[in-house]
Amino acid sequence: MVFRSLLLTGAIFISICTSAVEEVVMSRRTLDRSNLFMSGDFSFSVTTDDRSPSGWSAKVGRGSEERNVPIQRSGRTLVFLPGEILEVRNNRLPGHEHWSLMQETIGEFEVVRRTPSDFHPTGAMQAAEEKIDGLDTYVCQNGTLTLRMLPAFNGAIYSLFDAVSGLEFLYGKPEGAQSKLSFERLGFLEMVNRFGQTACVEFHPEWRTFPDGTAILTMEQVLPGGDVKLSRAMELTPGLPQVKLRSVFTPCNSVQNAFSLRHRPEATFAGSADNHSVSIFTQENGIWKEQPSPSGEVIPQGTRYALVDRDRGILFGVSYEVQDLQQLYLWNAENYVTLEAWSVARPLSTPLALAVRYFLIRGMSKINFLGMDGALFLPDLHPVLHAGKEWIPTLVYGSASCWKTLGIVFTVKDGQGKTVLSEKRPLSSPVPGFAVSHKCSPLDTRRLAPGIYKVEFSLSEGDIAGFLPLTVVSTEQLQEFQAFQTDIQNKIEEQRRACKNAPPAKKKQALRDFKQLLVLRNKYEEALQNGDMETLRRLSQALH
């Protein structure tokens, strides 16, 4: 094995372990004059993108996964997929050597397949005080993340840099810190009293390390007036792409005024051309769903939510402790997403705390279940099985922590809530900070009678659990549905011809009838996907 290190930022190194013979899946030697290349189950192409720094972006597809990543000139670009990373290397070529659009755009290039285990964070946990833009700044590193914090401004973290992807995830603006009362847009944390004013203090942080490798940056200061002490702690674990924050108001004397805490990061997602490309996932009926509106204020329920860079396929997860948390707000602006969490407002008879964990999962572009530091995506949320067939669940999941012995338990219950099947399946443990795709071994659902069942599941790690409906159809029902599908498709083709040949006076009515058949077909496909037997029968009656 050959090792080489790539300097990504400051003192952070990501060691890449490569075989003596690399799997080069594409290069200018294997590409014809087209700018599209397909290998196995993925496609790769280069398209023009005026907003990209190089003017070009790489589009990558594998199954339902799609990525749109800006190409870096004379360097390397990483494309994250579940369980796999494509590394695009390129250098400039002399003009006379160009023979395809790809060479004209990114020059001498090759695409190498890698796995998450190829990326090993190295370097000691460290914190150092530096002068950045004229401001005293603490820089904390754990081999994967680099945090920048301003001790003179409430210990506000304004930068969270990921060394693996080379991306910044906070929209911090340290130039706004001109005075202790003018840093509304710093990008991370503010504490406020009952009047909504910032309680600004200057911290003198202390860096503590523990035998397990964990490091905590602690700081505390008494607020002006001497009645309340503000404490903050930031916890990092070697090599893990997550940070835990805890802010606490503690009374020093009898305090009658009401206080509250507020966490307010502003997250940014560069997208394919350094433009905003975020998808916001919040919980709805136990499932995390993407918010339909591209911008606007969102008030999610619960204590967790996720932001996904849909172009690069990287998840930025947020999970709060329930204690003292009151409400969450999200605002999707042009270049960033403001995340604002408020604690309850009350007198400090007991300490008031607000704790949160921020974590990254690379290669995760879709989710429907979110844990404390991990996420799960089930492509089929309502499987429909033919009676006598086995069910083979497919999962995409990842975590920012170390999941060593991982498994999932499926419990199938009938309409009366009685357990009719319960089986456990082992899962491959993901590399921390990366997503992986896994196809489970078949579940023995062959004995299930036709009907609708409830499948409850839970992972052994990450506090991820949920349920989904499972529909089993008989041979007769399947034949009935197939006949309906054939029937409606024939009627659509018949109406298409009728619409084409209809006289002008009847053209509009023929077109309306055609559109109604399309709507009926769409409703049928949705009902079939959801296993909604009653709707399927009703649609069949409506057709005839």
C-alpha cells in the first residue's frame, strides 16, 4: 500500500490510502470525443456552468442519486455517493492535444473510484489562539473539522470547515464584530436576556483533553451586574465530523428577571456553482420530509432537522437536547439558512441550559429518518409485495459517530396490532461521517396473508426508529390491478387518437377527457405504490 497526504487547510491533513494499482474508471485515454462517460451503474459528464469558478460542472448519476459538482482547475474534485467517492483529478493540457469537450474543459484528467475507508483523518487534537482579520480567534481542530471562535464575542463560532470535502458550512461574517454590541450576523451563537439584548462577555477559554481522546473547550464568565454566570462548552472527538455545544446560565445570587438562551448559526451550502443549493428536511408524522418551498420561515416540530447540500450530497444535521428547548425557526435566505433555537424564558431559580449537536454525513442526499448523530433513507416507504414473496429492504444510512456492531430489527404487525413476524438483520457499519448503501437479506414474508401490515423498525445505534406500511396482494388482486393498468393505458391511447382527429368544435372536450384519464392513471399509480386497496377498487369502478 502507498500512502500520501494532501494538505487541505492549515495544519489539517487527510491521509489517503491507495493501492499500488488504482482503479481508474475514466481518463482522456478511455474517453471518445463525447463528454459523457458511463461505467457500470454510474454516468459522468461535464456541462457548462457560468457560475462555476472554472466555468464547468461535473454531473454524476448512479441510480436515483444525482450530483452536480463544480470542477476545480488543476486539482482534485470529490464527488460523494453512498459508500463511494469519485475523485476527479485534472491538469491543464496544451491546446493542440485537445480532442474532446472534456479535454477542452478540464484538461488532462482521470476519475478514480474510492471508498470512505480511504480517507483517514490524521493530526493531533489542538486549539491555538491566532490573530485573524485583526480579531483574537481560537482555532480548534480534530483532524476533520476546524472551528474558529471569537472569545471576546460570547465565544461565537463563525466558521466550521470540513477538511475532507474542503467545504465551509457556516456563513460567518467576522468583519461584523466591530464592537461588542454589533455582531448580529456573526453566524453562530447569541445569548439574550428578557429585553432581547445581547449579553456579551469576553471569555478566556481552557482546552481540556481526556484519556479517550475527547477534548472540550470550556469557558465561563460572570455577566455585568454579578448575578448570573454564563458557561459554554464545545466538545470535539478525534476524527469525527461533529461538535457538541452547551450554553448555561447559572444564578450567582437571587435573580428575579427572566432569561433565555438562543443559538443562531447561519449555514451555507456552496452548490454546483457556489450558489445556494440547500434542501431542508423537517419531521412530519414521524418522517423527515423535504420542505416544498425554496425559501421562507419554517417552524418544525421536534428537536432535530437536517440541511442537505443536494448538489454535493452532504448532510448537515442538527439535534437539540429536549431540556429547556422551547422553539426552533429556520429561514432560507439567498446564500444561507438561519437556524435559530430559543430556550424557555424564566427566572434562574435553577440553571438554564441549551445544548445542541451539529454533524456531517457525506454521500447522504436524501433522508426520511434522523437520529441524534445519524440518518436513514428508505427508498421504498410503502412496499407492495405479491403474496408468497419475500421482502428485501434496501437502506442508505450514515453517522458522524462510530457505529461498531450495527443491526436493524423489523417487526411486522397485523391490523389488530398483533406481531406476526420479527426478524433482525446485521448491517455493515459505516465509516464515521460517510453514508453507505445496504441491501438486507430477505425477510420471510411468504406466510403473510393479503392485507395491510405495519412494519416497525429500529437500529441498534443512533436512536433511529420508525414504522412504515407493508401491503401484501393476492394473485387475483395482482391480476386485477394489471388488467386495470392495461385497460387505462389502452383508453389513454384511444383518447389520444380521438383528440388528434377530433373536429375543432370538439377539440377542447376531447383534450379535457384525455387529461382526466392521465390524472386517473397517476392516482392509480400512487395508490398502487401506497398499497391503497380501497382507492384502487374505486378507481377501477370509475374507469368502467
